[in-house]
Amino acid sequence: MQYFPNIPKIPYEGKPSKNPLAFHFYDADALVCGKPMREHLRFAMSYWHTMCAEGTDMFGVGTLDKTYRQTDPMQSALAKADAAFELMQKLGIDFYCFHDRDIAPEGATLAETNARLDIVSDKLLELQKATGIKVLWGTANLFGHPRYQNGAASSCSPEVFAFAAAQVKKAIELTVKLGGGGFVFWGGREGYETLLNTNYALEQANIARLFTMARDYARSIGFKGLFYIEPKPKEPMKHQYDYDAATAISFLRKHGLQDDFRMNIEANHATLAGHTFQHELRVAREEGFFGSIDANIGDPLLGWDTDQFPTNVYDAAMAMLEVLSAGGFTTGGLNFDAKTRRASNTFEDLFQAYVAGMDTFALGLRMAAKLLADGRLDAFVTERYAGYRTGIGADIVAGKTDLASLEAFALRMGDVSTTSGRQEYLEHLINTIMFE
């Protein structure tokens, strides 16, 4: 049975094509910097938005039926798996990401839920073996159910903490069963609305306790991949503990988790934190925590996480510049944590959205490769800080100075000036390199 019979396998037709269901820039096997585009980009389908989200928002019900012609929840889950792999094969996507509650409906008890997960994951494993599609990363939904209204690991209730731990244990087992390369923690309700009712220190410590238990258990059952933190400053909680990359990295180092955890940076979360997408990737890269990416964009005129498919070529180019500078992905990739707009209510819209997003990052990769090959950006930065390679600058870097010696140097030197940052020149330079 085909769930998208009117959608063909999406071809690469190149820039001159007028076909909306064809790639104009993503040529999966084309070499960029000596490696096929598909290996650079490692595209992944988000199971939640793609296969589950029906266009519901806080003001209205869904606009797209995603029961996949079934009325029984378990039969719908099994049909959803077939539909997911049909979609990924037609788009040429090699990976997918999932929450536990995306792939199977929650039962009346934890035991029933786990049994349902076993049934659907058996089906997913069969489909993976038949197609070669793999899991990029798995995760547990610790935010959707009412039990998590006060958080999961950060809950005021030890019983909720225990339930969350059990859910994480099963989600790790599923990730290992399906061969996932990573496991993500998104603290969707790990935060607070008001400090009037919050034990901040205990909540932070309990989150670290859950992460530590998860790492230790995963290693004990053979998981060799990375764990990821997905920073987000707010929404649904007013103050979330994993505010941005710098905050999350500090937390991991404080609790001795830096060897096993990396960042899963989402573009829309970066902008909600008041940063650019590139900034968050740069922080993760420079601090040694670069891992994976949730590819989307937000709407600057709306103040919430809109999870739109990425179409901004500049953002994609700057993101891929960071990825290439980091040496590329290892277990991570580009997961489209994105959904079509509520009024885009056909499956053709969904395929078109993926084509647009994949083409955007393919073009961004090509542009990033050109920027690196040109070399003028790197050369400018190197020259701007040249003073730290010799003389007093080299002494500062080497730790050979103190305040007294620097004061003596400044007294001998007299007044100082610095050179122009030439921001406008550099922004124009990017245009001339990207679009020459």
C-alpha cells in the first residue's frame, strides 16, 4: 500500500528545473570538499512533526489527517511506520529521529506502553533492514503528559522522577535496538514559572542525577554513541534550565558529564535565546561540544517556536561553515525539526517543504565550501589578531605577564589605537563569494 501515491521519488534536476517536486541544489552523490553531499548533510526526518503533527495549534484543531487510514491507535502506529519509510525513500533521506511517544501510543500502564513500543519498534527494525535507513537519535517525551506539568527530572515529585527515569530507560533501549547513534535530552518542562515555589538547586541536581543514570545504563547495554542536550530558553516553561549552549555546557562540566554529552543546536531555539544560529554553533564548536543540528527557522514577528522549514540561505551557509570547520558530523546530522504551516494542509505541501529545506542546506553547503576555499574571511580574522603572535601579545597569551608588567608596558607606550573591524566590507565580501 502506498500512502503518497501521487508523489514520485524526488529527483535532482538542477537549478534550471521548474519542477517544485525536484531538487535544484541537493545532488546527494555530488562531491563537496571531497565528500558526497549526503555524507556532509546527513538529513533526518523528524517523526513527531512529519508523521504525527496534524496542524493543531492553541487556537484550532488539526487540518491534516495523520491516522493513515486506521481507527485503532496501534494499527495507526504501524501504518505510520510504513508511511514514514515511504516518505523517506521518496525524498532520499537516510535517517530519522523519534520520541518514544511518537512511534507508539501510550497505554493504560507503563507495562502496556512498553509492550506497544516493542511491537512498533520490531516493525521499524524490519523497515530499516529492508531500506538501509537508520536512526540518527532517539529521545523520550518527558513533557507532553500531565504527569510532567512540573517537569520530569526537575519535578517536585519523586514518583514523577521515577516514572521519567523508567521512560528514559526504555527509550535508550529502543535507541540501542534500532541502532541509533545518539540520544537527546530536551528539557521541555525542566525549568520553572516562578521561584516562589521552586527549589532551584535540588531541581538542577536531580536533572544531573537522571543524566548520569542514563549515561551509565546506556553504556552498560552497549550504547557507544553520544548524548545530546538541546538548549532552549523558554516555552513551555518561562525559565528553562538549558537556556542556551553556554548554559548547558557549563551545567555538563559542573556535573562531570562533558565526556559523554554534546549539543543538539536548533536554529529557532537560538533566536529565542537572543542569539543567532551561527553563534550557538560557534559556541558549541569552540568549546568542544559540537554534535548535531535541528534544522528549522523561526518567524521574527512571532515570539514563539514556530518550527518552520528552513529557507534562509545565509543562515544555512553560516551554519554549514561551522559544520565544515568542526570537521563535519560524526553521529549527528541535520534533523528537520520542522512542520508545514497550518494552512498547508496536503501531503504534497509536506514533501515540498522537505524539498525546500534540503535544497536550502545543500545550497548552504556549497556556499560554505566556497567561503572556505576562498580563504579571505579566515585570513582577515588571522590578521586582525596578529598582534597576539609576537611581542607583548605573545607574552599575554603565554601567561608571562601580570598587571604590574602590563602597566609598565602601557606607561612606556603612551596612547594606543586599534584597527577597523571592517564589518561592512566582510558582509559584502560574503555576497561576492557566494554569488559570483
